[in-house]
Amino acid sequence: MRVNISYSIELEDVPKEVSRILEECEGKLRGIHGDLNRAIGQDPLRVIEELDKLRINLARLDLELGDSMQILSGYVQTVANKPEMEQQAMAQRSEEEGSDEEV
């Protein structure tokens, strides 16, 4: 069963964190490649068993890669909207300061 977890990091650390995750994915992919090489030429029943395991591991890896894409998409969107968000925050502070002066 898959579950979603969340944790927070600084915005500027997102690319580095995704790179870390992708390095782990690369290691898993290399392991899958090695398992496939060892399965080639084995008894057909053994190959079937190994292929089933490989497909499961590839599916898990695909999910991790998809998660990485979503994280980076959110990062890119946030960075693109950052100037707009900063302007809104400044406008809100100005409004709050203006309402403080009226009192």
C-alpha cells in the first residue's frame, strides 16, 4: 500500500532534494538492470519469476520518478509565481499599515 508523506524544506533546497531522490532511483535502476542480466538465459520458469519481480520494481521506480516530476513541477510553478506572491504580500502589508494609521 502506498501512502503520501510530506516534509518541508527551504524552497531553494528543492532541486538538491530531488537530485538526491533521483540518485537513489538511478541506483535502483542499475540494480534492476543487473537482475535482468542475471535472468537472461536461465530456466524459463526462473526467468518468468525474475521478470515478475523486475516489473514490480520498475513500477515502484516509475512512481518515484513521477513523484519527482510532481515535486519539480510544483517548484517551477512556485518560482515562476514568486515575484507575484511577493508583490501581493507587500500590498497586503501596505494595506495593514494603512489601516493601523487610520485608527
